[in-house]
Amino acid sequence: MRVEAGEVHGFLGPNGSGKTTTLRTLLGLIRSDGGRMSILGQEVPAALPQIARQVGAIVESPQFFPHFSARDTLSLLAGAGEVPQQRVDEVLELVGLRDRAGERVKTYSLGMKQRLAVASALLKNPKLLILDEPANGLDPGGIREMRTLVRNLAESGMTVVLSSHILGEIQLICDSVTIISLGRRVAYGPVDEVLAQHSGGGVRVRLEAVMDLPLAANALHGNGYRVTANQDHLMVAGVDKPATITRLLAEQGLYVSELAPVTVDLESVFLELTNTAPVPGQHRQVDQSVRVDGAAPSAPTGGGWGA
Amino acid sequence: MSLFRTELRRLAKRRFTRWMTAGGLLILALVVVGLFATNEKIGPEQWAEATRAADRSHAEQVRWAEQERASCERAKAAGEDVEYYPADCAEIAPPAREDIQAEWYLPSTFIFKANAPDMLVTLAGILAMVGFVVGASFIGAEWNTGGMMNLLLWRPKRLNVLLTKLGALLTGMLALALSASVAWFGILWLIGSWRGTTEGMTSGVWQSFLLTGLRGVVLVLVAATVGFALASLGRHTAMALGGAIAVMVVGQAGLAILLDLAQVRFGEAWLLPTYVYAWMTKTLTLEDWRSCNASYTGECNPATLDITWQHSSILFTVAVVIFLGGALWTLRRRDIA
């Protein structure tokens, strides 16, 4: 997993795949079995004391001492981290808690605690911001504000690593993604590339004359394409260069009226890559997802939530 | 240094710290009120009243003796054999007036020199309990609410963080114990002045008192450290408090009964309060009443065992090393959940 400076990186995986464990390990909360990690060019956990000041993080659900106010909580963190106290008010304003900052955290909703957690991570004005499920518990307006906030932070030069299950948000916010399953990476790269790589190279083909579709299907099939015939169009899979289809059909006297790549969204790619798509009538268990260690993928045995 | 100051602020801001400190001080205030209410200064008036009380008591004794002698003589005349009367009824005589001392009837008075050491034990005991629970809660609540994890994201050097927190706790408890001790001495002195006497204080006595007070402060710090370390080991305040209750109920009350049933020699030597008391009083002598060490006069004296403050200091050191060492070791080794 590699995150370039200044980008917003989505870190995705099914429940239990190891996202939070990875982030905890990166932040020195869990001892690693092996491997190599570095943040801002420095090996961790050895260099954590030196770079901690430049890394803001929230890991999993926000937890704070319930009897302190948000301002007290942030003020104490600022004191521990030698951050100027004026920064407390700045981040409270930033996350929308200014007017409720004097109330005890135990009176806060989950969304407000989440905002406080983000505020605590932003307190250091870090170079790297790690947010584990930052939209958890936020209302729709809050989710949109979080999206804007993250984009603004990235534009200001901050690198953001975002773990979330709200894949629509990830697709909107992130420049690149890493998808893991059972602790192993199954996809990595810029969002567009990951989507393109896993769209299956599918294109939708329409002809001027619908009656020519069987001829076109035979021609494409004869040239090694996987073709699915529909009533008014063909779906062709495994297409590297859509122009070859145009040329091939034109050579047969068949003229294309529409040639459109089939778009996929991150959710469908995620479900495909992790093999966690619900199957009606079946109940997928938490650890039933793709295993990338040479063993056969563990097929889901059920549909799970939403099935 | 910023972390230390922040942790001191956190300690002072915590409601539990404030309530427990206030609770401890309230108990001490009640002790003061009790001392003030139950003691009074001894003057001519009190001596006169005590003398009158002694006279009344003597007169009552005389009356009782005469009644008993008359009963005895009646019983003898009737030929009754009453075992509890002497052979010669004339032997039933009242005590002499001088045998009944007036000072027995003096009201309770606070003698600073004699009573202050016990009061210092009271102060140290209450503050040690406050130190234990405040210490346990200070780190236990941090673990329990995720505050420790948040802090470690800012300060990844785990042992530094834990030891700085402990340092802040001990600094706070030291400030509390020192100021409470000074105030305690002052209040006891005032009670002695108003409700007793402050006579007999020499520099040696003052030095002894100061050393006792100092040992009390150390006891408070040891209790706070052990509470802190236990809660850190269990990552929850309840670990320390549960452990303390278990020790008191099973380890002390239960063990005391067991030792008594087993007729273990110097059974108290196995009980923690013995060492706390020995620490404060420098020496505690345990006696085995089932033994007999005959003196040259033929008197049968019980065997004794001295528990000294040095024994207590070894116990306290071992406890601190084991619990705090364990807390540091586990913090270093275990993952932060």
C-alpha cells in the first residue's frame, strides 16, 4: 500500500479484513509481525516519536472522556502535543462544534463525537491525516461537510487516508484506493484505473439496423470476443481497444450507431474484488471474502445483509 | 514538560479527583469536629468537679461495702453457706478515699503530645485511601474511555506517557498530602490549645512528629502508585478497586479468620494493616498469648515479635516494584485496543 503525498487515498475492505488493524499497526498501537512501514519517508514504528506531530488520526469509533467538554478535551490534547491553544477554537469552528464546545462529551450524539474526533486529528495541522470511518454517525449534511472538508484539506496539501464503507463517498473524494480482503491487497491505484481495470473491458454496441445484431455477434465471437446478445444491443466483454470493434464490424458492412464503455462504480468493483456480493437466500459470514495467498477464493455461502 | 503540566491539569479537572479529595477532607473535618466536641480543657473547675465525682463514687463504694457486710453478717447468722462472702465479714471494707483518684473523673482532654501521633495515622490512612482510588481512576478511566489511545497517538513513547502520568499523579497527591498534613498539625495544635494542652513539646518530639508525618506522606504516595499500577495492568479502574476489595475481604478478613483458626503464631504478621500501622508508628509489637516466657520473678510473659518500619518499607518497595513494573512491562508488550 502506497499513498502519495497530497492525495486522498481510500482504504477499503470488508468487515474484519484488517483495515483498522493496519492503521493501528501503522500508528504504533499494535506490534507488527513483520514487514516494513514508513510514514512521510520515515520507518515506523521506530520514527513515530519524531513524526507523530505530523500525523493526525482517528482510529475506529471516537472515544473521549465523557465528563470533559469538547473544549477541555481538545485543550488537554493541545497541551500534551504543544499545540497553541488558539488552534482549539479553529478546529472547533472547522468541524461545526463551536457553539456546543462547552458541553460534556457524554451529551454528544455519535455524529458530534465523530466531529470531535476529526477535530482532535486536525488539531496538529498534520501533514498526514488518517481517518477511520469518519462519516460514521454523521447526518447527510455532515457527510457532505466531511467530504468538502477532506477535499479542502487535500487542496491545502494535506495527505488524507480515508477508511470507509460509504463507497460512493470514497469514489467522490478519493484520488486513489487500496482494497484489501482478509489482510491482503486485492486492488490498488487511482480510482479511475481501478474502475477501468475491473470494468471487464465491457462495451455496449448498437447497430444502425437491429436485425444485423446476430451477424455482428457472430463476427465478434469469431474474433475472440465474449458477446452477450440483447434485444437491441450487444454487450461485448474483454475489449482493450473499442476502435477494433468499429473496424471489425465495418469490414463486415455493419455500421455501429453507438459504442459505449460500460461504466462500473466502486461498490460493484469492491463487491466483485472481495467476493462479498450478497447472494439471495444465503448468509455470508464475516471472514468469507477473497483470500489472496494462493488459496482458492472463499465463495460466499449466503447473501448476508441486504440479501 | 508540557505533557506533565497537561496531566496535572487533567488530574485537577477530573470530577472523581475533586469528589474523592473533598470526601477525604470531609471525613477529616468530621474527625476534627468530633475531637473538638468530645474534648475540653482541664482547669480548676474540671478538677473540682472530678474531685466531687470521686467523692460521690467513694461514698457509693462505702455504702455498697456496708450493705454487703450487713448481708454477709445476716447470711452467717442464718447459717447460710454463701461461697462468695469471705469467712470473716469484716474483711468486706470500702476502699480508702485516696484509692479513688479524681483524675479518673476528668473529662476527655486533647493532649497534643500524646494524641497527635494517632491522629497522624488517621490522616495518613484516609489520604492513602484517597490516593489509591484517585490513582486507580486517573489511569483506569483513561484506558476505559480511549483517552490513553488518543494520547499515545500524540505521544507514541508509551513508557514516557505512563510514567509522566504517574509523575503528575504523585505530584498532585504530594501537594495534597503535604498541605493536608500542615493543616492537620495546625488544627490539632488549635484543638490542643482550646480543648486540651500543647505542653511538653520539645524539639525531639517535633522531629518525631515530622518524621511520622513524612512517613504518612510516603504511605499516600505508595498507595496512589499501587492503585495506578493495578488499574493500568487491568486497563480499568475496577481492576484496582476490585483488587483492593478482594484483598481486604479475602486477603485480610478471611486470612485473619483462617490464621486464628489455625492458631498460627503471630498471625497478624501476615496482614497488611499490621505493616501500615508499623510503618506509621515505627514499631508494632505482636504478642503470642499462648506462649509463656517466664521472668525471674516467675511472671509469665507472652512471646513478642517486633514489626518495624523497615519491614514495612521492604513490603511497600516490593509491592511498588511488582505492580508498577508489571504495568510498565505490559504497556510495552501489549497492543493498545
